[in-house]
Amino acid sequence: MKNDLKEWEGTAFPEMIRGLPEVDMPFQGIRAWLLQSNNQQVVFFDIEAVGEVPPHSHCAQWGMVIEGEMELTIDGKPNVYRKGDWYYIPEGIVHSATFLTRVNVIDVFDAPDRYKAK
């Protein structure tokens, strides 16, 4: 399989992912595709270096960085995450993120309604 990011329009996600329903995303510079189940959601994020997502909390979230670099602060503890790193945010824990480069991440949310498709 060819690993040419230009072939995939700048994102690490191939057409089989980009063919999923796109998330109705209110933020500029962020695209996402949704894989929905009855109880959880898997979201494939393509995030430009948009700066910071302010502190917030929601359902439990597990994620993995596919490409890029971001700083994620979970419960007041900042860490930089790069390709291959994973993170877990328990339900209700305050967290924020700063995107240092363009980032592709896969996040699993422990709720069926965290995001809506367009």
C-alpha cells in the first residue's frame, strides 16, 4: 500500500475513511469523519495547526495520534503526543489541546451522541 499523504489530500486517512459521514464541525480548520455505533462513536480528525481548544469535559475519550504533534492537558497535566502515542480521558475530566502541527487523530467517545453528522 502506498503511503503518499499527497495522494490522500494532505490527511493520513484514505478514501475509505473520508467516505464516512463528515462531522458537523463548528470549528474552522478541523474536518472529521464519523463511524457510529449504538453506544460509542469513532471519529477520525484532520486538524490544522489551529491553536488551542479551550478546557472542557464530556464522556470518556480514548485516542491515538496518527500523524502530527499536539499538546494535551488532562486534569491539569500537560503532555506532548506524537505519532503512535495514545491517551485516555475519563468521563468528566477537564482537558484542553494545543495543535502544534497539522494532526490526524482517531478518537473513540463513550457516548453515541458526542458528534452529529452533517
